Amino acid sequence: MNVSIAPAESSFLLWSLGVLVTLLGAHVGLAALRLARRTQPLRRQQGLLLVTALAWGTALCFGFLLGVASLALPYTLGFQALAGLGLWLGSCAGAGGLALLLLRRVGRRPHALAGAALGLLALALQAGWLAAAGLRPGLVWRPEVLAAAGLLMTVGLAVAIHTGLGEKASTSRLRARWRLAATVFASLALLAGQEVLLAGMGLPAQVGSVFRHQLSMSLISLLGGAVVPVVLAVAALDLAYGRRDSHRPQRSTHLMAPEASARPARRRKARIPGL
């Protein structure tokens, strides 16, 4: 192996894993939300909403962190542990609230509002992770960069949610294509906003991270590149089987009658006396 290309290969691998996490998280969240809309038991709906919250919240965090890890910065990067835990929990809580809104409200306007709110949540999380790194001498927050990244994510996610939860994604014969398009739109919006933010903040110009020994980037890369994709893939398969079972016709109890009731009743012939 050529040592000179090892950093480039590692950066591309981490970037690709970030894309994979973003794609899987968007797909699992939308699939769980669509299934929750067709499910009647409240406990089943709550479980699916929890899946959506965890999938979207985890994808928003680890997709961005793997993108940061792919930059191959000249210094060791780390994050404050409590701040990182709070960001992940806040991401899941915010995504869960938006999922609940999308479960109760259907239509173009709720989809657009929820998508825009999800984009703003993603921007706040990305800025929060950069602030939790404790970079020195310090980042210069440029309003035009934040506005451009936020605009890309809000518009893109609004289009993605309406595409993935609209009528065509549920009833059309081409619904699989609409669902795939929604996943791709959501991933492209998040990745585009992320790249604009990272390019405009000037991370390579920093000299170090105060919290490099707390929540290290190596640990985050291990969790985000190995554990998170496997968990999301298993969740996607489980939702696929659950969706297949929900579409399977069920036999009702009145069709399972005894054999005597299944056979047509014989008519008794009337006998006239004397004949």
C-alpha cells in the first residue's frame, strides 16, 4: 500500500460513510413515519415515532461529524463530552417533535413547515458541534455562510419531506421511486449545507481543539462509521418486513367457520300425507 495516498483514502472512506449514514437515517425516518400513519394502535405509533426521532437525530449528528472527520485536519479534534451528549439528545428530541407534527398534520403546508424546521435544526446542530470542539484561536461565524447553508437545508428538506410523505409516495404505482427521490433529496440537502458550512468556517486555519481528550474524533468515527450504519440498516430491514406484513390481507374469524356451516344446507322436502 502506498503510504502517500493513505490519508486521501481514509478521508474518502469517512466521507462515504457519512453519506451512507445520512441516506439510511433519512430513509428509516420517512419509512417509519409513513408506517405510523397507517397504524391504528397508539403504542405501535409511539414506537414508530421513536424510531423516526432516533434515526433522524442520529443521522443529523453523525453524518456531519463524519464529514468533519473526512477533512483530515492538521490537528487532533475532539468535543466536550457533556455538550456532545446534549446535542445528540436535543437532535433526537427535536426530530421527534417534528415527527409528531407530521403524524397529526397532513398536507403541503405542514410538510413545508416541518422540512424548514428540520433544516434549521440541522444548522443549529452543526454550529453546536463546531462550538463544542473548543477550537483555537476560535472560529469566525460568518452570517452569509450560515444563511447559505441554512437556505440549502431548509428548502431541500421541505421538498424531500413533501415528496416522501405526499400522496404520490403512498398511493401511486411509482411510490417506490417517489420514496427513493425523497431520501436522495434529503441527503443532498444535508450534505450541501454541510459542505458550505465547513468550507466557509475555515477549520484548517485553526491550530488545535481544547477538548481533544474528551470525546475524541477517533471514537466518533468508530461509532458513526461502524455501529450506526449497521443499526440503521437493521432498522430499515425491520420496517420493510413490517410494511409487508401490514399490506398482507388477514383472514377474519367469520371465514374460519366449521365445515358444517361451510357446506350449503340441504333443503328438506315437504311430504304431503297420502302421496
